[in-house]
Amino acid sequence: MTVLASYSIKGGVGKTATAVNLGWIAAEQGLRTLIWDLDPQGAASWYFRIQSKVKGGGKALLSGKRAPDGQIKGTDFDRLDLLPADFSYRHLDLLLDRTKGSRRQLQQLLEPLGDDYDLILLDCPPGISLVSENVFRAAWGLLVPTIPTPLSVRTLDQLRSFLDQLEPARAPRLLPFFNLVERGKRMHRETMETLPERYPELLPVRVPQASEVERMGLKRMPLPAFAPRHDASVAYRALWDELRRQIEPTPRR
Amino acid sequence: MHPVQLEYSIPDDTDPQTLAAAIQSHGPSLAESPRTLERRFLDNFDWSLYLAGAALEERHWPDDPEPARYQLLWHDLKQPAGSPIEQWCGSPAGMLDDLAPGPVRERLGPLIGIRRLLPVVTLRGRVHGHRLLNADDKTVVRIMVEDQTRMEAASPADPAAATKTPLSSRLRLQGVRGYERELKAARTLIEDDLGLKPVETPLLMEALACTSLRPGSYSSKLDYQLDPTQRADAATKCILLDLLDTVEANIDGTRSNLDSEFLHDLRVATRRTRSALSQIKGVFADPLVDDYKTRFAWLQQITGPVRDLDVYLLDFPHLRDSLPAPLRPHLDPLRDHILAHYDSTQSQLAAELAGGRFRTLLKDWRAFLEAPVPEPPPAKPSNAGRSIKAVADARVWRMYHRVLDEGRAIRDDSPAEHLHELRKSCKKLRYLLEFFQSLYPKDCVKELIKQLKELLDMLGRFQDQAVQAAHLRETAVEMHREGTGDIDTLLAMGALIGQLLSTQQQARGQFAEVFAHFDNAANGERFEDCFRSKRKREGQQ
């Protein structure tokens, strides 16, 4: 089982679309895939027409009263399941803070799912918090959608500084890629030209800004499921191919 | 993770439209476009999966857009209602090495080894999918109505001209995780309202029932049930006829080189045939025996070169790994050299097996074996009319003593040829025991074969390492001549030869101990109990 997190300190960079589309592609290619919607806004759950509700809320999950296994819902797509969001996740930091081993909770909750899934994708809320630290501990890689703008790059720098402070063995792999790219914008082009020097780990895939991606909310399904030949779908597939190359042979975390 | 999946038989007189209407009237639903589904049930030539209680299904949707994908499903035949294990691949399944790591490959490995997966049954059908939806238009249950037709290609050369046999249609009900209540309601619709019954026969078994295939029908193992009182010439014909069946069963697979075991089994059956001809003495006329011994020796000889290359290739990873790590990459040109010669050697073999000489041999041999034995039994050859039990007693007893004599004569400084001769005698004894095992107490013969096998393994190691080392040297000369092996490769091959000879010496050092294990009082008594006393009894009658 490989755990990947779609994560960014900054909001509005396309984390959910990334998790949802990559999850769909991975499942379509035969991987047993689970998306955990950790964002209390529940956008990923919405895309899959699944109610943002977990019995007993985050508290029941963290206390062990209810195992994640029993809360999982199948999506409309083969091999793709979802652990829905819950509005109580907005207090997840506080709940984690009260539990013993507060940075390992998420990892411990995921471990029993190892036999059921080949891939778990965490759709994370923005910000840097105790939830994020749990994500860093649990995930093999942090997929960081990065808009080629100074503000987005700044949060990438902040993230790298934070990860640099972790023990190397416990730090996830940083996997940034350019998202919501508008080639017509000079600033985007310049950033994409210069940033790879500082971030050689930048994945060689650029996902374009496209109104079709926004239609995911209207269609309530992943982009490649209704627009398989769209440029953005093609880019997500290329992104998954690149990730798969980096993941195999499957690391275990 | 595995969604609940239930399967129902659809009676032949059910109108598909009525069925679809009933599903649609259940609540909000979405009918999907029908898809063509091709299913192949795969097994190897030995039926290893079936005999282990498993079925391997490969699904493929030929009309789907590229790239083609294949879903492999591992079914437990003992639990037809259980969820299959699945794995996806980008090409049809064949050899294990070509399959990516995954849960199905993990299960296949110990069962199929180096054998190719071959289609046992091919089905083609249309799948009419329905999705039951909730208020959010979310799929909560899936229903698939499938018709099936068994496709049997008239000839491998013309797969399009297939015979089509329709099978019963099936309805599959697939739950979606987290929506158990909705599945329960759908079950009520299918079972109570529509009155469909769960299927009792796995699809593979239903498809097999309308073929002439008998699962598990092929095995290269000897399992004759001989009548002790049967005339020796008739019983020997039974043994040889079975070996001929094995030779013939492996011809197509050998010619098209589906996997190396076809040729291996063909060669073993040939060797056993030659051994039976020479060891079950005095049952057929000498000129006939001599003629067929020569002709089967030819078969053994023409099949040798490909087998030698197969052994090399199969053993190559082990040979490579036996070298120190820095030398290993230098051995790769050896594999390239073998592969470069493989195709032409295999083509030569395929041509010989398609040729008149081989066909005539098989035809003549079958005609002789299927002809009735002469009545009354002839006085000569002298064993023809004796009981097979009496002949078997005498032959085994004699060969046992030959093995003892040859083995006891071997000293630490005996030449390698003496061990080689002993190995040949041991093989003859083993074949005799295997041919005649049904005439003796099962446990006793089983133990004798086991003891003999240990001795043969040791002698085999001794001989094979020497043969391989000599062959490797010849190959090194060849590669040097052809310019395909540089100095590093030749040195790595030299290191390998050194290792092989060293292993050979280790085997040689074990001889006395292993032989003593065979030549002990308990084994002697077993041989005596089984073969000697009864021989005397036969003689007194």
C-alpha cells in the first residue's frame, strides 16, 4: 500500500481535483484505491455524490470507537472507494492534540487498510497544523499542486523549510508539480522556467487551467470520466504515470 | 474492499426486455451501453490450477478504446460464492515472468512455475449493465445481465471460423461498499419478484461441460493399473501405448514452443519408451525391438539440442547469481549467444517433428501397439506369454543387483565413467519400478523410488555439472570464434566452469554416504519382500 497526500499550505491550488482525478486514473488502471477526504468542506465527497458524514465524526475515528473500515463508501467506479469528509474535521487538530502519540494517529488508522488497498490518497485541507504533521508521517509522498505564481511558490518554500526540520527517515518525499497553468501569462511562464533550478524534484508535468476542471462539480465525477481526451485529463494521466514510475516498486509506509 | 457479488441463472425463456423493465421499475436507474466481453479461462497443460481447486479467468473488452487491458480473476472453485482476487495487465496472460507483480501472480507462481497459461475455454458475450441510483444519482447497486457463447476455433490457423455454443445467461448483482441496505432490496427484487435462482455451477464448469475436455486428463506421471496375471506382451503394449499418447500430446506444444515443458515431457516419454523396450526383455521379437530402439534413439537425438539450450536458459539466472557480483553482468553475452542460436535450432526441431520420418515412426509404432497380441502366445520370445508380474519380478530383481554391484565397486579413485554407468542403471531401475508399481504394495514401492531418487539426484548433480562445464567450454570457443564474447565474458564463463567443477567434486564426495543410504539392510529387505520371494513362487508354479 502506498500513501500519497495531495497537500498544500495554500488553498485554492487544486488539491481536491488532483486527488480525485489521480484516484480515478489509478483505479481505472487496476489499483485498489481509497481517497480519504480530510477536508471538512467535503469537496471530494461531493464530486463522488457521497454525503460528507462519518458516524460519530472525527472523534469516533480517532478514539478507535469506529474503525475507518466501516465508514468507507464505494464510488460509482470500480476499485475506487472514499472515506467521506465530516464537518467535525474542522476540529481535527484539537482532537489530535488530546490523543496520545498525536503525530502518529493518522498512520495508525491507515495501517489496517493495507491489505484492502494498493493506493490511499489523502485529500488534505490547506494550512500547516497537527493534521499536516500526521499527514507527513503517514504519507510516502506529498503531491503539491503549485500555481506558477510567487505566492504559491512562497508556500512551497515554507513547506520545504518545515520538512527539512524532520528526520530524513520520517519526511515524506516532496512531489511538487505546476497546476492551473496559464501559458498566456508571462508570470507563469517565467516561474516555470526558473523554479526547476531550485526544485529539481518538480514533476515534469504541467496541468493547465481549464474551465472543464470546474465542471467536475457540475458533473459530480472525475474529469477523465467525462472528458477523457481533454488536455487536463491527459496531463493528469501523465502525472500519474510519472508518480507510478517513482512509486514502483511499491514502498510501504 | 471486495464488493458483494451474487450470480443468478436466467431461465432460457426469460424475455430480456421484461427483465430490464423490472429492474427499471425498481427505482431510479441508469442503463449502460452494452459492452462486448471476452473471457478466457486459463490453465497450464498439466491442469495445475484446476487440480489445486482454482480457476483463472481473463476478461477483456475488445471494443474498449486502446490501450487494451486485461483483468485477471483468481476464483476459488471450492467457494464459488467467494469474491475473486483480481489483477490487471496490459497484455494477455502467458508466462509467469511476463506478468507484473500482483496478488494473482503471487498465487500463480507456486502452481504454474515455468509452464505457459493456455486457454481452456473462450467465451464471448454481451454485458447489459444497469446502475441503481439513490436520490443523489449515486450508484448504489450494479446489475449486469450477461449472455455467453463458447467459442471454439475450428483450427489455430483460422480463429475467426469458430464453432459457437450458447451457454445460459446470467445476472450478476454487485453491491457497492457502504450501501448494504440497497443491495438487500435489490436481492429481494431479483430473488423474490423475478424468481431467479443463484447459480450452482461455476461458469468454467458449465463451459467445460459442453466440451470434450476432461480436466486433469493430462499428466506426465506414470500411473498404470496392471493386472498381475496379464500376458507380459499385452501389458508392455499398454505401457508403451500410454507413453506414445504422452509423446503425441506434446508434439504441438513442442513444435510451437509454447513452453519448455512440452519438449521435456516428450523427451522423458521417449526415454521411458526406449527403456521399456530394452528392459522389459523377451516380450517382443528382437528385430522389431532393435528397429524401434534405433528409431526412438533418433527422436531423442534430434530433440537434444533445443533441450540443452532450454536448460541453459532456465538455469541462467541461477548460474549468473552464483558468480561474484562484479562478474555477473559479463555473463549476459552468453545468454544473448544462446538466444541468437535458439530460433534456428527450434525451427530445425519443428521441421523434423513435422517431417515424414517422425510421422511414419508414430504411425508404425501405434499400429504395432494397437494390434492384438498373437494367440496363442508364441514360444519365442520366451517372456511374451508369461505373466507381467513374473517378468517384472525378474527384471527388477536383476536390475537391483546390477545397481548394487556397480555401486559397491566404486571407490574414491574410480573414474567418472563408472558413476555415469551406475546412473544409467539406476534410471533403468527407477523406470522399471515406476512401470510396474501397481503390481506391488504401494508404500513399499514408493519408498524404494524415493531412496533411488536420492541416489539419482546425487549422480545427476555429478554428471550434469561435468556436462554443463564441458558444454560451457565449447560455447566459449564458439563465442570467441564468432566474436560475440569479449575477454571479460570468457573470464566470467571460466569462473563459472570452475564453480561447476567444484560443485561436481562436492557431489562426488557425497557418493559413499548417499549410496550407503540406498544399499542398506532395510532397503534390501524391501526389494526381497517385493520382488524375490514372489519371483520364486512364480517359478514354482
